[in-house]
Amino acid sequence: MDLLQRENAVLRQEMPSLWQALSPLGRGAGGQPPPAPAGRAGPPPASAAVPPHPDPAVRQRLAAALAGLPQGAAGIAAALGGAPATGWPELRRRWRERQRQGVDAAVPSSLPVVTAGLSHGLSLVADLFVGPGTAVAVPEPFWGSYRQTFAVRGGGRLLTASAYATAGTESRFDPLAAARPLADLPAGEPAVVLVNLPSNPGGYAPTAGERRQLAASLLAAAEQRPLVVVCDDAYAGLVYEPEVPRASLFWELAGVHPNLVPVKVDGATKEVCFFGGRVGFLTFAVEPGSAAARALEAKLGALVGSGVGAAPSASQAVLLAALADAGLESQVEAVRLLLQARWQVLREALAGADRERLAALPCNAGCFALVEVPARLGISAAAARRHLLTRWDTGLVSIAPRYLRIAHCSVAADALPEMVRRLEAGIGELAAGAGSRSQP
């Protein structure tokens, strides 16, 4: 029995639901020995496969650009070298420690695999679990790249339900939307659910009661089939109301049902404002060092190695140095408070807007807010976006059929009321059939 066969046999025996959910690519990936000893912080030793740069002066210039990094195995020298396909072990350990702050020790989680950003992490999940025709449930509206990653590249079938329910003139978050599209699937058919909380584009995180309903609906769905739940935690921690939990839903799903396979995708992009670093992480609900963890790591290492090779060493070095800074978390909290202040201003401005022209959807977290142009106006989101940009110098993202996304993370607090005023005025012009701009 070769290495890949042994890895697959481990997953069949120890995680049969995950095995059933694997795509053909996911079953075929793996079978390669680990690229570096598990105890190393940085890249593997120099070898003929990774030649040194022929011009030492170039390395000196690069090292000067990274002069703020510490010396040693996890510092400048390592930043200029290669990296294991699964990432630096020390960075993986540090990130796991950060993830698990406040998490019960009995809840399982693997040593996270380093990815080249969160989008790459999601792509790896699709490689593992999505093949032609795989059911992928996602509440809408959703981030547009989900369609590219899971349907266009992976070949999956996107099954959608509205993330919002309407009661009278008010919209509210629907915690059952994620699992609802699975009801019509044949029992036993594996499926994937995408859960992005706080959400993009919605800017919403469920309350404690809504989370209980959401988790219960996923657990009920797992009674019928192997169910992979992808917790897209890109905006983890950016929550602005005290009664809304900040922790990932992953921790409430890990280890609760043999058919339920939660996967956590997170990273440094928003959590520590390292937008250009392209460092993400992929975590499973298994114990580090277990046979199942090793088998999954082998598959991911093969997929990473055959795609991007490895996440950049320099980015891993920078993040590892930041995680060692005792002041990092207070700095992260300062960013959250800044965004919270902007959210409060935007919420007040939207509350005073004319509901005949736009309706604000629930928003309490993340970097965005959604407004909906009332259907009775007959105005598409794309038409509203174009008009606001050309006539009011105001740029928003349009989402069919009638949603507009406001990125309050990118707008100063004192400019947000004016943005809402322009939004309201522009839609009013379109509703009246007027093409001329009113005076600001």
C-alpha cells in the first residue's frame, strides 16, 4: 500500500463522513512526504532543489528591506528562503494559540495550514470537497468570488436562499437560510454549506439566539448527509454590538456530530490588517498530530505545492514577528473601535433615510452595509450604481437585483451622512426619471 492509499485509508476509517464528502481531486491529492521537519520554525535547509541567489548583493538589499525582523531561524534569513507547502510550523502554532483564546480545551482543532490568503484557502476547500454537481448551499446575496471558486472552478451547483426575511416593511436576518436549500437533496448525498460571518456584503453577525438556530439547522442537516460547513471567518472579531458573539461558529460545530465537517478559513488580512501579506489559514476539527490530521495535511500540502508552491516566506516572517508583539491585540482592538464608530454614524444616517427610496438591511458587524432599492421603483442595482457614480461622484458596489453595498470601512465617519444623502438623492432622481444632478 503506497502513501496515498494509507492516507485515504486513515480518513475512511477515522472520518468516514469527510471521506464521503471528498471530491475526486481531494481523494487523489496527497501521497507525498512532509516537505520539512515538523519542529522547524522556518524553511527547510538549503539543498540543490533551492539554490542560493547568485548575487549576494541582491540578498543584502532584500535583507535591508526586512531590517525590522528579528535575527535567527524565524527572522531575516528565513524570510529570504523557501517555506514548506503547509507553512512555517511556528507560525501555525502561534496562529492556533490565537484562534483558541477562550475556546474550551476539549474542542478539537488542527494545526492550521498556511495558505496564500483567504481566497486561496477557500479554493483549497473547493478542491477537496467540490466536484462536478456537488451541492453547495450559500445564503444570498453573497461574495461574488464564491461563484467563481465553487461553481466555475469547482463545478459545484450553487443552491441559494435569501439571507433576509421580510416582516411587514422590515427585513431581518434568517438563521435558517444556510441549511434551507439542502431540504430537497436526496438523503445521504454529501453537501457543502458556506457560512460567512460577519458577512460580506451584508455586514451582519447573528445574535446568540440566531446562532443557536443556525447551528441547530446545520446539525439537523447533518443527520441526513455528510455535511461540510465552511466557516469563512475573513472578518472575524469585527462585531459592534455587545450581545453579538465574536467567536467563530466553527467552535460550536467542531466535534458535535460525526457527519458534520466544519472547516475554518481565516487569516491575517483583516484580523491584523495585513492586507498585502496574503497569509491565510485552513483549520479542521481534528486533533493536531492525529492520523487524520496528518492525512489531511498531506492532501493540502500536495494541493498547495502543485498550485502556488507555498505562501510567501517574507509574509510569514512579518506575521510571526507581529504575533510576538505584546501590543498587537490592543492595536487590533483600536481598529475595531474605529470601524465601530463609523458603523454607528452610518446606522444613524440610514435610519433617517427615506424608506420610499432605500431600505437598509440589518447591519451590526464587519466592513459593509447593504441597502435595497425598493422593487416598486423599477430600478436595478446596476443602474443605480452607474447613476450615483456619474452624477453624484459616489462609488458603491451593485449586487443584483437591487442591492447596493456601502464600504463604511473606507469612508471617514464625517463623510458617511453625506454619502447616504447622495445615495437617497440619486435614487430619487432615477425614480422620477430625471437625469440632471441636484445641487449638493
